[in-house]
Amino acid sequence: MTFPIALTSQQLNILRGVGSPDPSYAAAQFVSIGSNTVVFKAQVNQASFAKSYAQVAYDTVTVGSFSDVEPGMTVFISSVDDIQQAKFALRVRKAATATTLFINETSVGIADDDFIFVVRDFRVWEKLARESN
């Protein structure tokens, strides 16, 4: 999933209905909902992962603090320092610590030194059921 980018002049004209007697109001998804503010940015500091995991070690924090991360926020993982090239979208499962980000259980391929972007975006996410005793 890619991060929504700024609209081009052509897309803005379509939204405005410019150049057409019968305007069409189509737009890129999420254009009117609001900006996605990056509240935390860091790099993965974990050489290997199990087949399935629910936490990621991090370092090199360049935006925000782990205390800015809230359960339910959206996490984007990218191989490069560009959120628009994110290869995965995940969910923050619980409050982060100074070195660990807790995410939904997954088996996606995250590599050491990948970039982590936590965005103030609270989506509806599926959650794995847990059996209680």
C-alpha cells in the first residue's frame, strides 16, 4: 500500500470541474479526509525475525518519541527513507517502549535498517482472536 501523494494539476482541475460543462467529481482516495501526520520515525534494529512476530526493535529515532505512539495508529514500513514507497501497513498493538514497537501479529518481510513511520491514522483493523481461560 502506498502513501497518498499530493494531487497533480490535472487531478485538481477534475475536482474543481474545470473545463467541462458537466463536471465530474472524482478524486484520489482519502483526498478530503485529512493529512496523515507522521508522529514517529525510526529504523528497524533487528537482524532476524521469527516466522510470525508482533514486535520490532528500533533505533535511530528522527521524528517524535516513543511516547507519541498510541495503540491503533498506522505503521508504514519502507526500505527507503520515503513513506510514499512503503511496502507494508501495520497497526500499533500497544504502547511502545524506548526500544520496541508492538505491532499486530504478522509475517511480512521486514529487514534490518528498514524505515518505520507511525502515522496519526486510526483505521479499522482486524484483530486475531484470543482464547481466554
